[in-house]
Amino acid sequence: MMHNKIRNILLLGLFIALEVILTRFLSIENTFVRISFEFIPIAVSAILFGPVMAGLGAAVADVLGMLIFPKGAFFPGFTFTAFVSGFLYGVFFYKKKITIKRTFFAVLSVIVICSLVLNTLWLVMLYNKGAYAILTARLVKSAVFLPVQTFMIYFIWKYAGGLINRSLNNEI
């Protein structure tokens, strides 16, 4: 029992580290739009650990990323958005069959609620720019990435999920 808790903490830590790396080093961004693959460790941790732990992991990754590799001033709104994204993925994925339809609606909900609503609101507050000016570029990015994220999460879990589950169920 204790072994499983330690293993889960270590695995969540690995996903947090992976998210920091994907966000801080392997992303393309400007002031208003970021293109990265940070959604992968968030979604996989949501599948494995549920809404609360995935949300906490995403929030911790946001804070650690800002502390270790700052790219501007810390703003707690983005940490809240990170938590919500992990939480939403967990609601859609935890202890459920991962289908392409379920994955599409999970990604759509995260894009609409987190990227288009919350993060746009935070950017308007931070930069005092009009929401429509910010939202236009974010809508284009979201329209392109909705199918990309959907298929990546679905196929990564389809092909790697069995391996992950088998290794988690084997006791050392």
C-alpha cells in the first residue's frame, strides 16, 4: 500500500517535470499565444490519478516553471487555469474508457474554458488590450490544435496506456 503511494507520487513528479520541460523549453510562444505539448502529461496524469491530483500537478508545474525558469511576472490566474485544465481532463478521463469522442470533448472543454475564456481574461487584465484583439489569434490556434490535441492524447494513451497500466500493476 505504501509502495503504491510512493510510486504514484514519483510518477506524478515525473509528469510535473515533463510538463515544465515541454512548457518552458519545447514550446513556441509570443505574448498572447503558446504552442506546446504540455497537455500530454496533464492528460495522462488525469487518466491515472483523477481530477484533483491532475489539477494539483498542473498547478505545481506552473508554479515550479515560473520559479525555476521565469518568463515574466508570476500571475496566479494562470496557475488557476492550469489546475482547471488538469481537473477537467480528470473529469472526462479518470476511470473511464478513453474514446476519440470522449477525448474530443475533453480537449474542447479545456480549450474553451481554459484557453479561450480564462487565459484570455488574464491576458486582458495583464496587458490592458482588447479581448477581441487577443482572442482572434487564440481562436485560430485553438481551431488548429483541437484535432491535433485530440488525436495525440487518444493515440498516446491507446498505444502507451497499456504499457503504463501493466508497469503500474506489476509490483517490484
